[in-house]
Amino acid sequence: MDKMQSLNAFSALSQETRLDAVRLLITAGTDGMAAGEISDALGVKQNTMSANLSVLAHAGLIRFVREGRSIRYFADYDGLKGLLGFLMQDCCGGHKDLCQPFIDQVMCGC
């Protein structure tokens, strides 16, 4: 992920509902969630949630699959790894032992 893509991702995450949605989808894992389920879980109107999910998808943080008339959303782990990779690109000036606790925390063993 380059600097402009990262700025777009951070912009998308800088709104409370969108940040909550990404965290919810990370928790949902590979099952993802239908748009209505996300809306209900976060207590947000469906049309507002749809707009927020669109912003997150455009930023590369979530992805979606159409299931008939419904849409199922998933965390985009490649996009999230890209964002973390951008942040950690020059980690600790070559002292990897300083970064290891952070890396261990991020790599949850899932």
C-alpha cells in the first residue's frame, strides 16, 4: 500500500461508524456479515450504513459479495495487512527485536 492509499484508508477509518464496522467485520471472520446484520449490530440506519460500507470498500478495507438481493461484507485482510505494512515498513531502524512484541500481538494465530 502506498502513501495515498494509506491516507484514503485512514480517512475512511476516521469516522466512528466506519471504524466500528471494520472491527465488527474482523470479528466476524470468514463468515462475514450481511449489510442488514451490520446495520442492526451497530444501530445505524441501513441507508447510512450502506454509504459507510461503500467508503470502506473503496478504501480497500472491506470487500463484498452479492448474494441475490443481499450483499455480504467481509474484512479485506490483504488491505488491512497492506495498511499495517505501510506503517511498519521501516520498523525500528533495523532493530527487529523492538518490533516483535507488536508483530506477535497483531498475528493472533488465526
